[in-house]
Amino acid sequence: MQQSIVFSFFILWMILTGAMSLSFTLDGTRTWFYLVWALLFCLPFFLRPLAWTERQFRPSMTLIRHRRKRAWVHLAPWQPTTNLTPARVCLFWQSVNASTCQALEKHCTVIISSHLLTGFRAQRVLDCIKESGVIVHSRTYRIPFTPAKRALMQLEILFRQWRWRTDFRTTWPVMVICRKSYDVDK
């Protein structure tokens, strides 16, 4: 199912870019048509150099997205997740810990969702929060990772990291952390 979704995406993208290049080169030659078509078709693969450029200006490893009384901690989309050195992995989880503690200062609920989250890593995040003196409740959920979501992740990895990945988990771990004592006046 996942592979058929990816294949369907490429067929639709090829048709769409062909129609766009045809509309751009109505008065041009066949050479211009193929040149524009190839350029438009390869456009998603420029996400990797764009991500590299963004890393130069925004080196943060994680993002905090605020919404109402909740905060979501995510891996920054411009950060690579493959061929990481142990120091880089340590830096990423330090950033997750710092972002979570920072988000707990302003919000009563923090949600961490990452395909890199494991039970051991979740416990390390909770230990870091306890060290900072904040008392929390936490729960980890396993959200089904449907074939459509896996196909989307596969396309994102292909376009951003220029590699083909087919093995994915069947569930997506999501950790919800709530403060036990939250001052409403904040």
C-alpha cells in the first residue's frame, strides 16, 4: 500500500509538472518543454540544499509550537536524522530536554512526538524534568502509523535527505507531559 501511494505521487507529480511546463512553453520548442519539465519535476529534490541553508541560519535541533495551553516539541524539519555521530545524537536529545523544560515553564501540557522517541529516551526526558524540579504526570501513546503516513515520511526523507527508506515502525510514539501543579496566573 505504501509503495503504491509513493508511486501514485510520482505519476501525479509527473503529469502535473508536464502540464505546467506545457503551459509555460506553448510557443517554445520541444527542447524548452523538456528542460522546463525536468526542472519542475526535480524541484522537490532542492529541499536538501534548502535545509542545509536553513541549518546555517537556524541551528536549533528542535521546534516548540505553541497552541492554546499546549506546546508541541518536534525535531526541526531541516535537521538530518541519518548518519548522526554520537555527539550529534546527544546534542539532539539535550535540545529536546531543554525545549521540554522551557515549554513546561509556560504551558501546563507538553507533547513530544518523534519517530526517534523510544521508551528509554522518554525516561531520560522525564529524568531531566525531575532534575529541574518540576513535578509532572506523563503518558506515552502509540498512534498507528498508517501506510499513507509512512508514504509521506518516505517522500519527505527522499526529498530532504536523498535516500530511500522503506522500513518504518507500525506505531508512532507520542509522549504527553502535564504539570501536576500549574499556576493559572502565569
